[in-house]
Amino acid sequence: MTDRILWAPWRASFVLAKKEKGCPFCKAFKVKKDSVKNLIVYRGETCFVVLNKFPYNSGHALVVPNRHIYGLNQLNKAESDELFDVTRLTVKVMKKTLKPQSFNLGMNLGRCSGAGIPEHLHMHIVPRWNGDTSFMMVLDKTKLVSVPLDFAYDAIRKGFEKL
Ligand SMILES: [Zn+2]
């Protein structure tokens, strides 16, 4: 029996959101003009960078292969190389634009590891600032995301353009 429960009320907007039909990454990728609507801030040859609509933190970005693939072994060499190159590039851009003190990077392979969209591989990049998590989230049902999504979108997109 569990004697502790960690509530994550800020996830309610994601959990209760109407489930989109089809793959949201493929849908965003197909949009011709990138904007705060599809949240794509950068497109490479084989992968793109999209901001998370339900961020764990300000500027939470995802590096996503253009192809709808779920496994690391499905990446070809060019995709594998660019996925990491673009991850490094995104970290560089965020350091300049959002000035975080550190980062969490990672992949959840499969649903039970926490992947929200396990059918389309993606790398999470979560910028972190000192004191960016607090018990406000637990006690107050309030997730502190200090930078609005449209502001983060503009800043990061401009950062990529300046490279
Ligand atoms: Zn997809």
C-alpha cells in the first residue's frame, strides 16, 4: 500500500484535454508556416524543434525526427547524428535567450517510462532555473511557468535565426 501521494495538479490541463486524433508531432510538422500555433521553432534536414504545449517548465522543447518512428534503432545515421546536433543547438539557443542555469535532457521510450506520445520518438529539453520548482504546485494547484509560451516561442525562434 502506498502511504504517500505526490499530487501533480498542473498536469490536469494535459490529462483532461480532449485527445487529439493522430500524431500531434506529424500534424505540427505538416503545417506550412511555422508560428506560435504549431510551436515549431526550428526545422533541420531530418528533425525539428517544437515547444511543448503542456510544459514542465518555461521553454520546454522537444527535438523530433521528421519521420514518424518510435524506436532509437529506427533512426538512420543522418537522423541520429542530427537529433543530437540539434539538441546541442537548442541548448545553445536557450542559454542565450532564456538564460537558464541548467537543463534536463532525456527520452522516454515507451508509455510506462512516461512518454505522452510513445509512437513518435522525441528528446525533451527542459531549461531549469534555481528555485523553479516549489510546493506551490502541490499546495496551491499552481504550476509556476514564469515565461509565457508565446514569449518563449518568439525568443527561441529568434535565437535560432541569429545562429
Ligand atoms: Zn508522428
